[in-house]
Amino acid sequence: QFAESSQKKEALQKSIEKSKIGREDTAERAALTKELAALQQKKEQLRAEIEKYRECDPDVVEEMRQTNQVAKEAANRWTDNIFSIKSWAKRKFGFEESRIDKGFGIPEDLDYID
């Protein structure tokens, strides 16, 4: 095991030495690294600016319209369900509409969304 570990260590050290070739700390490398960091920061700033204007993107606006339409249809479907159950309860049990509304916390001005 010791011999095997020694071979692995030597192979890793050779790999490290090989990797260091072309990566010496030179003035040019330092300048390129600094430039890379500046460009990455500029990229993040531009991404943030694009994100600010995302709401004006026609695709996003259309997606919001479709989402709103689906939500509106769902709200109207639930409102219809509430009216159906209220009607059933009035017929079945003879409750007054105001009593049903009060008992279940249904607002008096509940209506479909136009």
C-alpha cells in the first residue's frame, strides 16, 4: 500500500508541475486576471440592468397575460361553484342567503370577475 501511495503521490506531483507550466505569476498574467475580474463584474452589472427591464419584454408580458387569463377563469369557476352550493343549500335546507354567507364567511359583494 505504501508503494502504491508513493506512486500516486509522485504522479500527482508531476501533474501539478505540468499544470503550473504556462501559469507562472507574470505581469501579463496578473493583468489578464485583473481584466477578467473586471469583465465578470461588468457582465453581472449588465445582467442586473437587463433584469430591471425584464417586465418590458414582449414575451414576458404575453406570458403574464396568459397567466392572468388562467387565474381569472379559475376565480370565476370557484365563484360559480360557490353560487351552486349556495343554491343547493337554499333548496335543500331552506336557509336564507344571508345566513349562508355569514356562516361561511362569503362576502356580500361576491361576483364574477369581468
